[in-house]
Amino acid sequence: MKTFAEIERDWARRGFSCGLWTDPPGREWRDYRHSVDELLTVLEGELEVEIDGVKYKPKPGEELFIPAGAIHTVRNVGTRTARWLYGYRREG
């Protein structure tokens, strides 16, 4: 699996920001929508990501693409803290 720094460099090269998010078990971020594309990668823990009604359970290191305008929800469905990266496509 790539390190945080490797993912950050890769995303920057592809025109995306990169930030770290940490969620306790049971945390849910429901029905978000952004005007730009988003990337998400799990570093540790167990997330369920729902994008326009389709549920995904990405493994650590797996990247998900969330297109601009897609309604999405992120849930920590595991029993421990989840750490995950998110990035938005830079406009301009």
C-alpha cells in the first residue's frame, strides 16, 4: 500500500488536494454533494461509501472516485477508528 506522502504526490500530479480524515466507529457523513470530483482512499479501518445509491466497501489502499454532483455518504462501519484520505479536484 502507498504511504500518505506517495498518495499526496500522486493526487497533486493528477490535480487533486489531499487531506486526512479520522472517524470513530459509527460516524456517518450523510448525503454530501460537491461541485468538483473527489477521490477517497482508506488508510485503515472499515468504511462503507455510498455513491448515488451504490454501496462500496473499499479495502485499505483502494481508491474511490466520486464524480462532481454525486450524492455520497461515508460511514465507519468498523469497530475501530478509521483513517482515510480525501481530495478535491483543483479548479482552474
